Amino acid sequence: MPRIAWVEDDDARGELAGVFAEIRDRNARGQVPAILRTMSHQPGFLAAIDRASSLLHFRDGALSRAQHEMIASHVAAINRCHY
């Protein structure tokens, strides 16, 4: 399994520190999820993915958030991925 290096909270500076702060503020656990940290070397891309995820993936629409989460969990289990 490949490993992706990411930036830890204490090492985040500038734009990345701001993006991390926004993500932590919205996260129920006050954390930046590991899947988002994998994009930490490209703060602009991370911010765009986070916005898209917030607006599209984790909103009720054709599917509820719970249904999105169930599908994501099922696919992750099939792929043996803890995300």
C-alpha cells in the first residue's frame, strides 16, 4: 500500500494553516481528516476539494448524508480501505 506524506498541524503555515483551521472548525471532532491531509502539499487544491465535498457530497439531495456515508463505507470495505 503506498504511503502519502502530509503536513501535520504544527507544521502548517500560511494558506495551508488557514485551510486546516476552516476544516477543523467544521469538523465535529475538531480535526483535519487524514484523507484531506493527503492533499496538504497543495493548499489551493485541498481548499477546492473541501468546498466541493461540503457543497456536494455531504449535503442532503437525491441521497441523504447518511446514505452517502453508508455507500462510502461499503465501497471502502470492499476495497479494504479504512477511509
